[in-house]
Amino acid sequence: MQSPKDWLTPDALFMLQTIQAEGSFAAAARKLNLVPSALTYRVRQLEDALDVLLFDRSARQARPTAAGQELLREAGRLLHDIDVVANRVKRVATGWEALLTVAVDSIVSHAVVMDLSEAFLALKSPTRLRIRHETLSGTLATLTSGQADLALGVVMGQQVAADIQHMTLGEVAFVFAVAPQHPLAQMPEPLSNALLAKHRMVAVADSVQRGSGMTVGLQGGQDVFTVPDMHSKLQAQLRGLGVGFLPESLALPHVQQGRLVLKKTDQNRISPVHAAWRDSRLNPAGHGLQWWTTQLQNPTTRSALLHDKASAKSYWD
């Protein structure tokens, strides 16, 4: 049994638009190269399928009923959407991705990612852009699971598939920071692991969906306050809710303002950070991904992504 969707075809919607534009069935029939009886029959079939009256035939002009006006409004939108999809498919066929997803670790500057996104969207390409925020091993997991096309801020500590390419963005130095009012702020340095174990640490939750994920700098049995990202960790430590390591570039402005105190510990943490993406002979990178990886070739851009620079707009000039 046929349903209304079998009758609401692009041809049928265009037919209704033509009747409205021409003002009568006779004029619309001439426009569509149909005999009037054939046009009338098609309209009646559509009305029967929808169980509504679309045009008032009591006058010489074809006036849409309230139901007809609603269908014509939707017809305009649907036909426009079909044109948009057709154009997008044609442009995607030229090598642009339909959707490009970039996974951004919380260690990466979100402001700089937004600057890069602004420049990408200014290209007016057919590629839709999606940014998702991840942490620790979850950042790479989104790439290996196919949920992202590009991952920024990856720690490459595991074997990856042959089609995953990567490059070093740089190294991130971490400093141990505490609020001035925290008891550890007055303790002699270096702070021992035994001493740190007595105090609550602030940890960033790993966003990986399966497995135990990654933990950094925690000791067994230690009290932990877990937050979703690095900026939440900063806010927690500023309030004295716990202590822990922060990226040096994130902590130093608050140290200079007297809102954080740096303390030496028995640990020195410097982490190499990477960008990773999929690209192979059988599944080559599209133009959108190529644009992003080209920006990452610029040393200033790479540095800004890891050191929270205010603006990236001059990086590719």
C-alpha cells in the first residue's frame, strides 16, 4: 500500500509550486507541458493520498487551502534542502569530506583551536566541522575508533594502526602548583612522595570509553578529586581543593598574580605531545584534513596550541 511519502515526491512538490505561481490549473498545465485534465488528476491523487483538499476550486483561480499553504511552505524548504544536498554531494566528490571531526585534548589551547576553526570555516568549503573535547588516552581512542579524523594533544604511548599518521606538536612542561592557603605552600622543598600522599590530588578524568584509562602522578590510596578537563583542574587548585601538576604555561600567569605557588617535588614531568590523523593509500586524507595538517606544519601554530597563546590569526599569514 502506498503511503503519503510515495506521493510527496520532488516532482509533485514542484507541481504544487507551479500551480501557486501561475494562479490556475490551466496556466500551470501549459507551464508543465501537460494537458489540464492530467494535471488535475495528479493533484486529486495527491489530495486523496493525504486525505486533504489542497486547492479551492470554487473560483477561476487556484487558491491554496490552509492545508495547501502549509504543504507549499514545507515544499519550498524540502526542495531547497534537496538542492543543498545535491550541491554538497557534488562538492564532496571533488575530495572534500562531508564531516571533519577534530578531537581536542584538554591540554591544548581551545582558544587557538577556535582561531583555526574560524579560518577553516572562512574557506566556505562543503565540509562540516565538528570539535569534540577529550582527555588523556580518550583523545587517541576517538581517532582509533573512527569517531574523529584528527586528534590534537595525543600522548603516543601505544602501538597504532598503520594508517594513523602523527607528528610532534612539542613538549609540555608540568609544574607542581598549590594555592597559597594550602598547607603544602609552606612546606620545605622538595616535597616527597610520602608527603604528597597525605594530601588530596586533583586529577583529570580520562575520557576513554572502555578500559581503565590513563592515570598520571597518583599514588595508591591517595585522596583524589577528579575533574573533566585541565581548566577545571586549574580552578580546583586555585581554590585549594587539591594539588597537582599543571602545564607551566597554564599555571605561570596565576603564579605571577600570587594565586598559585610552585613547589619542587621528587618528580620532573615533561610530556611530548602529538597530533594524529588517518591517512593511507586506500583511504587518503580529504581536503579538509589536509588543510588542518598543513597548518600544523607551522612551528608557531604548534607552539601556540600548547602554550595557550591568545590568538592564532597570524600563524598562517
